[in-house]
Amino acid sequence: MTATEAPESKCDVLVVGAGPAGLMLATWMAHCGINARVVDKRSTKIYNGQADGLQMRSLEIFDSLGFADRAWKEANHMLEMCMWNPGEDGKIRRSDRVPDTPPNLCRFTQIVLHQGRIERFFLDNIKKYSKDTLHIDRAVLPESLDIDQKACADHSADIYPITVKLRHLTDEEATPAQSKGSTVNDGLFRSNLAGDDTDDLIQKSREKQGSTEIIKAKYVVGCDGAHSWTRRQLGFQLEGEPTDFIWGVLDIIPITDFPDIRMRCAVHSASNGSLMVIPRENKLVRLYIQLTEIKPDASGRADRSRITPETIISAAQKIIAPYSLSYHYCDWWTAYQIGQRVGTNFDSQNRVFLAGDAVHTHSPKAGQGMNVSMQDAYNLGWKLGLVVKGVAKPSILATYQDERRKIAQDLIDFDHKFSRLFSGRPAKDVLDETGVSMAAFKDAFVKGNMFASGLSVDYGASMLVAKDSNQDLATNTPIGMRFPSHKVLNQCSAQPYHFQERLKSDGCFRIVVFAGNVLSPAQSARLRAFCDKLSTSTFLAPHLHNNIAILTCHSAKRTDTDLLSDFPDVLHRFDEKTGWDYDAVYVDDVSYHEGYADAYKGYGVQKETGCVVITRPDQYVGYVGALDGEEGWEGVEAYFKGVFVTI
Amino acid sequence: MTATEAPESKCDVLVVGAGPAGLMLATWMAHCGINARVVDKRSTKIYNGQADGLQMRSLEIFDSLGFADRAWKEANHMLEMCMWNPGEDGKIRRSDRVPDTPPNLCRFTQIVLHQGRIERFFLDNIKKYSKDTLHIDRAVLPESLDIDQKACADHSADIYPITVKLRHLTDEEATPAQSKGSTVNDGLFRSNLAGDDTDDLIQKSREKQGSTEIIKAKYVVGCDGAHSWTRRQLGFQLEGEPTDFIWGVLDIIPITDFPDIRMRCAVHSASNGSLMVIPRENKLVRLYIQLTEIKPDASGRADRSRITPETIISAAQKIIAPYSLSYHYCDWWTAYQIGQRVGTNFDSQNRVFLAGDAVHTHSPKAGQGMNVSMQDAYNLGWKLGLVVKGVAKPSILATYQDERRKIAQDLIDFDHKFSRLFSGRPAKDVLDETGVSMAAFKDAFVKGNMFASGLSVDYGASMLVAKDSNQDLATNTPIGMRFPSHKVLNQCSAQPYHFQERLKSDGCFRIVVFAGNVLSPAQSARLRAFCDKLSTSTFLAPHLHNNIAILTCHSAKRTDTDLLSDFPDVLHRFDEKTGWDYDAVYVDDVSYHEGYADAYKGYGVQKETGCVVITRPDQYVGYVGALDGEEGWEGVEAYFKGVFVTI
């Protein structure tokens, strides 16, 4: 299979696909300093349309990477969801308003911004962190994937069990065709209404000379979408069924007298189908519009050629009547057939992984696709990083499928329920059994909101999640869920921070020391004993400050305590050139400008005696234990002995 | 004086100096679309050191221009000021802590970031807005300034009364010499301990051919620093006196056991002088250190050659003892002699203006210099913009000197008092009359904080400030002061905003309609009558939406009101291509995530009946009046007839 003339090179991680999942993976590689390569068959990145919703958890992740502020500034913020249903006269009217994002869960709310900007933020961030260890090549397509099965179990530094042949395309080959006659960008070529062009592209390119190369890789991640070439090479399937529901999508600047056009709206008409309004940045509004007049044929697939912006807006006008709706400017449009499918396998031998649409596809209306895809890659990236660096045991790679396949299944179940409630005809009354109850729809939306936020993810027990550690000591900091955020002050500068802001995506685990009331002699003694163990452990010594960072939050008064006298050195280590670390110790105390923090209460930690929490590099809580006693120091060391290799 | 061979060109506004004042002026020119040119004799922008404090009002201005978020993210935030004084044993100890920024004045607090980054934000913003109408040329020096006195009074579009000859320098000429033997950047060449090199540079460059050009300008603004060449051409003086106090400045990463090194600190030692600590970004700390062993000679000027980083840190060590203080990394250093001077004139014939250090110099420790300088230019820029565009009466230009000279005098008075209290020896007890009372120092600091925030600026009565309009209708929105900020919601999207965020620096005046309870039939009738007048005025018609924007905030419940039915069209105008304006009407109502706004109470406006406020393009309040009655519509029209020309 290998061409003798093709140039050959090595990389630690090869990522196939430079969409949000692929770029998230690449961003982790950049932050961890891993030698990686990303290839994408398209010649340019996306400038219009595609996915747009950013959920709360995605924004927390962006913040940990360093660019949540850019998304927050440019995006449209969605505050309220309005439900419109037929009244007794059959005309639509607003039946309900609910907050689009449940209050008090997170410092962010749901926002909307088009995928092209989000990919720009990733690319800028990768450039900032990668220092020439990472390359993104466009118009490059993998043609073959060979796995040396015998070599897979050995994760030593010099073993590259995967051989991938890459094919370089011309610009023309790599630019997807747009619908004929249209001057507006569309996304039909990516839609599930269109077939995949990968095999065609490979076939065409084979007629040319000198356009291939060979990559030897330790790991490959397929982030190559619903038609995933990588998945096909592995012989894995997506399982699930399509429905008969066809929906169109329009990004327009609307001209309308519909009063809630700047709110997120679910509009169920009496008999013309449903519509969702998603207000966007730059005066744009995205409309998801049910196309009731278009049905799949016998093959199960709808006729694409009948779908145009004109047919879509015409369907929207019928749904939203008696309000007027038109536009002068259309930014992008597409159409898709609703269905839910989930991958049978997420990895092969802990060497080749699948993420994003390659392992779950569903309808886009809940704004989940891009978010769950990025979160797949966010779960996997640091694990690959730590294994490549020889720091963590290779067996942590198996937790990727364990943790993410359940999320994918939950997503599919959620979307299955939600999209049927949305696409169904509203019930006329309680006796109308084939109609959808609008009360049931609202109920599903409100319950679904928590799932959709991305904050309810709860990973199961594993070497990374010590579910049986002492949850009682941090009752509102669930083991397996993301570390919640509450306001604390920096001990040395009195600056308020959301504590989660200090858990950067730098590849480090963190020992979060809730030091309690350090002014109590007994508590101070417990803290000093714990820190003595921490700084003298021969197992942890090579990992400390490199792969394990330490963050402290105490509960005594800020002005009564002092960094140098009240906190052992290991909590704020000294560097000969830059002095003490002033960014490691925090306090749960009153701020001058932002009121009381009450963080200990927020985390459910006893103010007097505190506790120890371990967070993973992705901010998920791995362990909770006491500062002393049997679980004290031994619990912490045991956790890390389960994850890290002895150096 | 004009050279026949030199190329000649025209520009509306020529700015001399590309420091913070010059760049602020240029930014206004970019936002107003004015053809302008900026020249600076230095070849490169600043990368280290110089000014660093950003006060609250400066951040509000940055926000209105679009880059407060960048400064906010990169800067160090200062929360607390600690006072250290000698105890009875003569050793320093912390005597007080006070908030560095008074709470509840502003949505920002004081922050610290070096001048180079701030100049970068200006340059990026100018590039974004200027569309090739604005050029910044470095290593270019004005050599002569001629004013056609007879032409000055005629502000017609084709009159260019000012001729400036520019000289292009070589890179070598334009790069300031650094102290001999030092590898660290210093700012001595800009300090008042050094002479000015402008005349030398002109003399040297005259030996070369073909390095001049002629600019014909309508207006010139001298932002060229304390040694201002522009000021000298006009024959204006700075008046005031130097003191004997010499201070050094070090930007270092400190290695120390001083507990408050990440707080702003004022340290008065018993007999070794005083020191100020300003924590900075990237682990840096700026130290202002009194050099008690260096005195001015008979000429009144100190010997620069005796001042080095070593002598400065040595002085600091004596002041901060018994704590240790040293460093491995020094980023920048300088020294200066304290003095306070203010310009006799801020403009010549409303054609040539001076701003920033060209008209006020003082000690840097209160973090005022860069802020007041930028605010000078912020006051002048839009006035020049509107006059050049032929929209405003040229007589508004006279308000620049009226408004800013008083601020400069206040600044000088503040600094005179503050710097003497800071440089003085602490009193041993109440009988020690030559010593400085530490209680008096704290009192001066706390009082000075309000002045230093930049928020207490109160411009006097003029065509732009109708002090005799109806203050009673908006009791907490003082006429002549900056429009305060309170949280409101967008009527159409429910998104919370600080209302001041909607007053962008786009060159527009704003009619802020506090529409009151629009659900009351009587109030609705008043609002409609006012809006009828507004949309049918022949005087205002050509200015409306171009030079005058309209913002509305009502007090009825958001969910009971509707943009199209409850608010006259002029408050949310319709555009054929983009539909209704959804960003013009706001409401004082509860938000989902940020609590109650209570904006009407904050502005001191009656919730039922509201009022009308006019804000200037720089966010200062120009007028307050009722929606109806004699002051109603006539008051608004009369205000604008005083400012705008009839088109």
C-alpha cells in the first residue's frame, strides 16, 4: 500500500478534519506541546452559516483556553425563549416566555455566533500556543489507513503503529460545489440530503502524479463528520433511523412585524408546520423551517433540487402568518432530513479515535451538534497529550469511549424526543391524540435546557473519577461533574475571580486545597502536615508543578492572613528569578465591588476544616477527600498512582 | 518659508505627536471619517515603561471606542491601597487599607497596563475605522508652522489657513539615545531631567536633500509633549515651578518578602524618603522611589549621570527595610524631578490646539498624566470632526479651552498637594510641625480618588452645556457631567446592557428619551406628541439619525409592551433593506440573570412621566427637559439650534 516515491514523515497525533471537533483537538495538542498534524479535504475554512449555538459549558471551555471573551463580545446573547402556538381561532399567539438559559448555573449564558468566527478563534489560539509543533493542512485527504495491530499495545515513545497515505488536492477539487444559479452560500453539500464526495475526490486525484505523502502516526483522531472516512476505514457504523421530517435553514436579515424576532422562538402553526427563530449577530436571524410539502421518496431521501431559499421562505411565511416576513439579504441557507444516529464504537485499540459528527448525528435545532463535538475532543485531547508525553498511563485512553458514548446516546435520546415534539402538529385539545401537547413541548424544553447547557454531564467511575471518594466533604462539587464556579479573591491582590477561571487548560491536574480556617492552630497544623507530605512524596515530586498544579482557597479573613506566614511554601512556590507565586492562594471573603463571595457554601465545603479536591485537566472533579486522616494524603497519592506513571 | 521643490498636500487635521493624546485625537478622526494626518518624530512606538494607570473614565471612553475589553483583560486590576508608615519604633508597618477605587461609581475599576499596549489598541482601532482617510507617519518632524491670520475666521470647507513644513528623518535620527552601558530600556530621554532634542534633529536633517514636504491644514493639534514644539511656535508658555524632589522609577519583577507587593502601596519611611508600589501585568511591579540623596544643582536641574537602576533600587531597599527587595529582571526605568506647570493658552484662533503634556505637566504618581491627556483629546476630537464636516458651528471649538484648562488647573492643584504630602517626611507626632501628618495623607488620598477617577469632571455652561435646563427632572444625571451608567434591558431581546454602552463614540449627539410609563394613555399621548415634533422638524430633519441618534428607555413592564405598537416609529426607524431598528429602545425592568436594574432611580428620573436628556458625542450631559410643555420640544430644538448649522 505504501508508495515508494511518496515522502514520509512522523507525527504523534494526526487529526482528520478541521471543523470544531478537529480544531478543539488541535488546540489541546498546541497547549500540551504535542507534535501534531491536522488535515482537511476542503480548501478554505467556513465563512458563513453552519452551526451557531454556543452552550454554557462550551464557553467555560473557551475561557479555559483563553478566548471566551472574544465569543462573548461578538455573539448575540439569547435571554428568552418565546413559545407561539395556535389559539382557538387557529392563529398563532405567544403562549409562554421562559428564560433561554436557567439562571444561576454558570457565569455565562447561551450565545449564538457563526461557526466561521469560532474556527477563527481556535486558529488564533493554536497559533499563539503551538510554537511550530502543529500544522494544519487544507485540501489534503487521507487515502488509506493501515494499523500495525501487533504494535498497538506498546505505547513507547518510538512506536508509530499507524500509517496514513495523504493525497494533496488542487484548489478546484477541494472547493465544494454550490447549488446551481444561486449567489448565496449554501451548506447543502454538507447536509445529510447530499451524498459524500470523498471517494470521488480520491478517484479524481489519482490521475495526477506526485500528490501523495506517507504519515506515520502514534494516534489518529477522525473528526471528519457524519460521512467520516476514518469511521469507514475502521468498519464502524452509525446506528439509528431517519425520519420523514425535512427542514430548511435560512440566515437572513428579516423584514417583519413579528414582535419576537429578536427572541429565540418556537412557533407551531395549526397545520403548516413549525419554525424556530434564532436571533444572531449583525442583525441576522436564523430560521429553522419545517418543509411540510417536501417528503422523502421511496429511497428514503428527499429531492434536493426542489429546495431553494424561495421555497423555504414561502414555507416560513405560511407558518408565521398573519405576521409578514421577507428579506433583502440572505447570508446562507441549507436543508436537512431529521434523524438520530450514534456510533457503535468510538475508538479502535486506543489508537484511532472518532469524535463529533463521526459518531453522532441529529437535528441541529437544540444547538447541540457543535458543542457536543467540541466537548468530545476536549475530553480526548489532554488524555492523548499526557500519554504522548509519557506522563499518564495509556489505559486512560479507554475512558474516552466510556465517558463520551453515554453522552452521545443521551444526546440522541434528547433530540429524538425534542425534534418529534417540535415537528409534530399541535394538539387542538386534550382529546386530539395525534397532535403534540404544547404543555408537553414546554416541559420538554425546560427540562432539556439543563441537558443542553452541557453542565449536567456526569462521568462514571474510572481511574480518573474516584466516585467512592468522600463526596460529603464537598457536597455541591459532584465527583464526575465539572468543577463549579464561585467568586473568590486573590489573597495577595484582593482581585475577585471566578475560581474556575484559575483552572486553565494547560494539561495539568489540580489539587484544590480548601484550606479552611488557617488561623485556627489545629487547622493550621493539619494543613502543614498535608503540605509536608505533598512536598516530600517521591512519587509525586517529578509531577508536581509540571503535571499537577496546586490551587488554594481558605476561609479565614483575607486581611488577617498573610501569604508568607500562613501558607506553606508548596502552596505558593518560590522561583529564583521571579520570586513567590502570587497567583496560587485565594480566599472566600468580601470583595470591594462585587459583594460577598460565599464560595465555601457554594462548593458545599465546611468553612473550618476544608477538604481536598482533585480536578482533571478538563476541569472535571476526580476526587474529594479530607486534609488528614486515612483519606488525607494517602487518598491523593493513590489517585495519582492510578493515573500517572512512575518517573 | 515654503520650499518650491517640496511636495505639497492638504489635510483637514494635522496631529503632531503619536502618544496617547495624539492617538486619541486620531481615533476620533477615524470614527468621524475625517481626512487627517499624524506625525511623530520617533521612529517606533513604545514597547516598555512610560505611563501605565488607566482611570475609570478612560475605560468608559475606551468602551465607547470599542476596546475597553482588551485593556480590561490584559491589565492588572488594582483593588486596594495599603498605607505603610513608621511605627513608634521607627520601622514601617501597615497603618491602613482603603479601596483603591471607590465602590459604586462606575462599572470599571482602576487598572494598570503599560503605554505600549494602550497605543497598540488605539492603532488597531484606527485601522478598523479609518478606511484610508488617516495616516500615521513616524520619523517625521514639523519644521515650520505658518498661520494665515486673515483666513482663520473663515471655516469654509476650502480654506486651509495653516502651512506646516515637515521634515523626514532617518531611522538613526529618530531613535532616541539610551543611557550608556545599560541593556535595559530607559525613559530618561523623555524625562524632565533631559533637554529636548527637536531643534538638534531639525538642524542635523537640514544637511540632507529632498527630505521635506509641505502640508496645508485646516486645523493643527499639538500633542507633542512637555517640550511641545507646537507650543513654542505659538509662543505660549507653561507656568509653574519645579520642586527639589527627585524620584526614580523601576519596572521590575520583584523578589521580596514585603507582604503587600501585589497591592498599591504608599510607603513613608522614617527618614529615607517615600516609595509607591504599583503592581502591574506579567508579574511586573512599578516602584516610584524618592531619591533623597540626589538634589538639583544651582541651575535647578539634577545630574542625570548619577541616576542608574542600581542607585534607585538601593534607595528603595532603605525605604522598605527591614523587608528584603531585589530583582533579576528590570523591564524599564527612568527618573524625574517633581514640578507642576500648566499652559497659558490651549488654542490659537480656534485653529491650532494643544493637548496633553503640551499644556500640563506634573508628577506621575497619581496615574493622571496619560488619562487627562487622552481626555483632552477626547474633548476636542469630535468638535473638530463636526466642524470639518460642516455640521456644527465653528464657535464650539472655543469650548475646548474653556472646558479643559480648568481640568488642567485642578490637576495641577491636586498633584501639588498630593506630591508634597507624599515626598515629605512623616511627622513623628502631632507636635512635629515640619513632618507630614499621615492622617492628612490618607485623607488627601481618599478625597483625591474621586478626582483621580476622572468622573468628577463638570463642564461649565456653554452652547454645549445648558446648565439652566431642567436638572430637577433627572436629579442624578448632572448637566455638564458624563452620562452615568445603569443597567437596562433591550426591549426586543431582553439582553441587559449598561446604558452607557449604547452611547458609542460615533460623532452623534443623542436624544435620550426617558419615555416613562408608556402604558398610561396620558404618558403615551405626551410621548407621541413629542415624537411627532421630532420627526417633522425642518431644522432637525437633515441631522436626525446622521448627527443625532435617538435612544429610548421606558419604565413599563417589558413583557406588557411591544416595540411596534407602543413606540412611535422615529424611536426605532425602519430601513428598507434591514427592517426595524431593534437596538434603540430599552426598558428599566428585571433581568433573568443580573437582578433588578432600577435605572430610573439611578438617573433620578420620575418613572411615570420621564424626561428628555441630550448627551454630547463625548457622553457629557448637555440638556435635561420635560417631554412636553414649554421646555418640551422647543427646548430640544433650541439646544441643537445653538450647536448645529442649518443645512
